[in-house]
Amino acid sequence: MATAPLFAANMILNQYAESQARSEMEAMGTRYLQRAEISISSTVTALQRLDRDDIQTCDAADRLLYQKVVSTEGVIDSIGLVDASGKRMCVVPDMELTGEAILPILRQDGPLVGIGMLDRSFQGARAAVISWDLQNSYRLFAEVTPAAIAIDPGPEFLRAYRRAEIRLGNDLLWFSVGGYNSEGSDPNDTLVVNVASKQYPLHATIVAPISAAIQAVQPLKVVAAAACAGLALLLVAIGVWISWRPESEANDEFVAAIRNGEFIPYYQPVMDIETGKLRGCEVLMRWRRPNGMIVSPGQFMAYAESTGHIFDMTRHIMVQTTEEVGELYGENPDLKLSINLFAGHFLDRQIVSDIQQIYEKSDIAYQQLVVEVTERHPLDDMDRARKIIAELQALGVRVALDDVGTGHGGMAYLQKLGVDIIKIDKMFIDTIGLDDNSTTIVDSMVELADNLGMGIIAEGVETEEQIERLLELGVTAAQGYYYAAPMPASEYIAFAERVEEEERERARLAAEADAAEKSAEAGALGRDAAA
């Protein structure tokens, strides 16, 4: 009797494990490519800046400026000049002799930017060489440090078994890590995931055994086996039936939840880490069930997006923000309210109409709104998305790119969408100051934001050390549990009032200190005059 349910449970767990492994592998490949894209783009920006400033010779003055760029750009190991034949004319610092050909012969019809590989390597990554064509047939070049992409993202259950590669074009290997050999393995026990860059001719390949993924759910199989021994089996069966019941029934429950107003906004403060002032908040969706239980978006958002319910849910959330925090925002015109959108919102201009209808006559002005588009899901029509973003910006709404460094869009989103704000993902903040690679990536993002005139916000900040490091790197806005968790409207309003009171108290103390200093100076002048 217990064998059939146990077999079914094992089959479901195996399918779940394989699906999760594929998702994790795709995310892993995407993160590798993101680091590669950021490294290339920040290097190209540095070379373009040198060209624009007419720094393109091997004389002593230019070499000093090359050295300055190497010192300030965390991803660049050296900068130099090559002639039309591809031979080095000079390189700073002088790590290798000049005269060695490192680039192909210059083609007049070739691209302005060239990418190649050197033999030097670090932890499985080779040094990439990026070149920029000059008007005089010379080329500036920079060597990208291998450490820029020598990372090891992904869960532990895959990290120990997988093999990952990044290639330039079809066969030029840039980075490889892991010892899994799929050629000597059973094809039926092998998962292969390929992820391509939309900006550069790069692609990542992640290979791992299915058995490694299944091993991760082994503890659940033990629980399932034990459950089959008694009453717990019945509960498991009921749970499985609820999870796998017909879509129409689950759909009816979801529609009812929307109709009953069970999806509610939570607000996470965004702080100015220099002054301690409140800049605004990000609105995050929660599902409050009739029994009072709060369900996080990770448990329902994928279903909401795939069924299209997300559109009604987003409208409902926006309406609630006007009702819950409209008065606060009307009294504080500098506060920002950030709304999360997904890829489907950028397929037509309905979101523009929704924002106009909901906020036009509310206490929350267009200029106080920020909409966030995530990198985690690809935008199918970039041109249409850009037009919709332009319409929103014309109203005064700002646009933020969320989860930077973790998703599909890469640097292409920054270049093509014309966003106003970059949000640095928690993945990079977690290891900032501990991992040189993460620090380098954040530093590159800050410089890129500065060059493009964008704002920048760090997500997931949890420690004082992270705050201090972000300030050193030039980041002045952050959100995370260091300041506050996402909270209902009443708590957010109280938080805003408390921050404002603390700000007034700081101003009062500063005024008293200033008055005391002036009084002391006046007294000293009086004594001097009397003497």
C-alpha cells in the first residue's frame, strides 16, 4: 500500500530537484556573464575616456596617466598601446617586453572594440585583452584581470560537482572551473545549460550531473518514506493533491484572493547613508491569508506572472499606496515610492495608463514615483520597452534597474533602456569588503553610474561594515535589514516620523554646538579687546 505513494513522492522530488538545478545553473551562468560584461564595459569606458582626452601616445606624461587608470580601475591590470600590426609599443606597468604581437593586424573595416585572450591566468580564468581603435591606426589596449570573473556562484550542492565555462565566440576559452567531465558520464545523468550574452559574443556553459541535484532532496525522501508508515501519509497525500489540483481550482482561489484584497503592500525604507535621512521606500507585495498568515512573494509571484494575474495585483497595490501613504508623501515631496514591475508590463502602454489613472489626482506626485524593472527576466521587445520607459519618464516617473549583475539583460539594459537608477543586488553586498571581486564589481557599477549620470542604491545591506565600505566606494543610498525589514503602512509611517524627529534633534544639537562655538569666539575677541 505504501509503495505506490512512496514511488510517486520520489518521482515528484526528482523532477523538482532537476527543475531547481536547471534554474540554479541558468542563474549561475548569468552571473558569470554579468561579471564578464561589467568588466568589459568598464574597461571600454576607460579606454574611450583616454581617447577622448587625447591620451594615446607612449610619452612619459601619457604613461603616467595610464598608470593612474590602472590604479583606479579595479578590473584593469595594465594599459598600453599597439601599432597597426598588433605589436606592443608600450605597456604600463612594464610587466612584459614591448614588441610582442598581442592583437591581430588592424582591419580598416573592423570594429572599434576588440576582445582577445592572453595566456596569463588566475584560478581558471585567462586574462582578457580589450582594445580600442584610434584615429592614427594605433590601438589602446587594456588587460582585464582574470580575478574579475574568477568567482564561484551557485548553491553548494552544485558547486562541488559542476563544470562551468565562459567562451568568447565559439571556441576561445576565457574561464573554466570545476572538474566534472560530461564526456565520460552517462548522458541521461547530465544537465547542460547554455546562457548567451546579449551584449558581447560571450556564452556560458554549465554542466552538472543530475545525481548531484537529486542528492540535495535526499533528506526529503527520507521524510517521505517515514510518512508512508502512518497517518502522515494521508497528510502528505492531501498536500500533494492540493498542490497538484486542477489549475482552474487554484486559479479560482487566486482570483478570490485578489478580489478580497488579500495582496497587500509592504514598505521597505531606502535611506541616505551619509545623512541618515529617509529617501523613500520600495513597495513589496505580500499575500495576507484570511487566517492572518503572511505569504512571501517567492511562493506566488511566478504563478501570478505566468497567469497574467500580476497586472490586476499591481494595480491593486498601487491604489493601496495612495490610500495608505498618500498623506505622508503629500507632506514630504522629496520622498520616493518605488513600484516593482515585471517584463509583461513593458509589452504595451497599459502600465502608463494605470499610473496616470491611479496617481494623477492622488497626493503622490509622478515625480515621487520610481518603477523598477528587474534583470532576472528578459524583456522580449527592447524597443517597445524603451518607448514605454520614455513615456513614464516624460511624466516625471524615474526608472530603476533592479537586481543588477544577476540577470539576463546585462549592460545592454543600461545602454538601451535609458534607466535613471541602478540597484546593486544583495549578492554583491553580502561579500563586499570580504571578496575583492565583489568590491571590484560594485566599484565598477558606481563608476558606470557616475559616467551615465545615474543614481545608485545598494540592496540587502545588513551590517555597519557594509555601510562603511559602500560610503568608501561612493554609494550613498541603501536599503536592507540594517535599517528596517519590509513593514506594513502603519509601521512605515511611524518609521518616517521617527527618522524625521531624529533629524530635527540632530539639527538642534548642531545649532546649539554652532551657537556655543560662536559665543566662545566672541568671548575670546572681547577679552583680546579688553587686554
